[in-house]
Amino acid sequence: MSNAKVHPSSILSPEVELADDVEIGPYCLIQGKVKIGKGTFVEGHVTLGSRHGILEIGENCHFAPGAVIGGPPQDVSYKGEPTKLVIGNNNNFREFATVNIGTPKGGGVTKIGNNGLFMAYTHIGHDCQIADNVVIVNGVHLGGHCEIADNVTIGGVSALNQFTKVGRGAFIAGSSIVNKDILPFCRAQGNYATIRATNKIGLSRKGFPREEVANVHKAIRIIIMGSHTVEEGITRIKEECVMSPNIEYFIDFIRSSKRGIAVDRSPKGWQDDD
């Protein structure tokens, strides 16, 4: 039997499952099929779940007041199907963050990995796929079907169009509007956002050796600089760079892009001076 602590002012549906050490603060509404892992803390005035959807929350997560997690997708085609939101462990959702469940046409599942920080007023739309160690700063809005890879940081008051992808280790500066895919290991900025530089500081902080940072930097410059086609750039990368797992991932990301890469090949577009 669970020894969860639930404030008497909160309302929970009969289907809700609470693991050990879960704490539910005052004036919360938890409705529908909701499962919450052990050690998770839900502060006051939080809404979890919906009448029709399914919400699964991992261990040691935190939900600040005003968060609305697992609500129905903001999509006119949604007709109350039992789609899902799956959240991993150690995630922190700050004040008034919103995350929607998936849609049948988008795979049926919105997914968030582990160790994420979603600051105040962030919105994650239906069918988004968020990986591990992601930081999304205040006021960022993600349209439906976005894909955010590991170790990405998105600066405040930015917005991502639906179906955009952000590669592993990328950094998007604040107040950016993203309508094309952001390459892995890059810094991007602008309206519309384009690749500005290699995220050298971020890569170093994640433990990349100096030689691998230089290797990744060379690959990024090959794609960004010059007038060659993407396939010609990939050929050059294979010839001039060490084919590490990071470079292989970089090439795979480019080839899988459907919206196109956010590139500005004008002299002002690239900020590195080496």
C-alpha cells in the first residue's frame, strides 16, 4: 500500500496511482488515468491528467504551482482518444508550465526524458519528443511534434514551429524563432534562427576532449561555409574529419532533416573567428 501524502483539499480520480513518498499539496486536481512514481512532489494548485488521456510520471519529479500537465492536445482533430504523456525521472516543471498529451495522428505519445528543467510559462505541445538533460527557459513555446535531443538548452521567450528538430548539445539563444532544424553541437540565434557558431563551451562542459571539439567544429564549418550542396559538404566531412560517433550522428541528423537546416551563409551569419 502506498504511503503517499495527499492534502485533503486536493481532488484525485479513483484511477490515480501514487507510489511511495509521493506528496500532493493543497488544491490540486489529478484526474483520469494518472500514475506517479515515488518521491515526486506536486505543490499546490497543480492540474495533472485529463478525462480521456493517460499520464505516466516517473520518480523524483517536481511540479510547481500552476503547472498543467497532461491536458488534451490543442489540436482540432483530437476527439478524446486515450493518448499519452510519458515523463521520466528527476524532471522539474516550474510555475504555469504546460505539457499536452499526444494525438493519434502523431504517434499518440508526448514523451519527456530524464533530468529536464522546464521553467515558468513554458509550453510543450502534443507529440513532442524531449530527450534527457534538456533545459527550457522561461516563456519558451514548442509547437506540436518538435524533437529536442539530449543536452539542449533553449533560451527564454523563444518559439519553435511544429515539426522542428534540435540536435544534441545545441544551444538556442533567447528570443529566437525557430522554423528549421538546428544542427547538433551548435549555437543558434535570431528571427528566424540560424546557426551562429559551434557550442564549444557547452561541449567542453559536457566532457568533450579538446580534439573532439575541434573535430566537430570543422564539420560544422564545412556545412555552414561555402556554396556547396549538402551532399558535397557531407563528402568533405567524411574526407577531412575524424569519423567519431559524434560526426556520424551529425551526418545522420542532416540527412534525416525534413524541414531543412537553419543556415545563413552570408558573411554576417557565422560568428566564430577561427
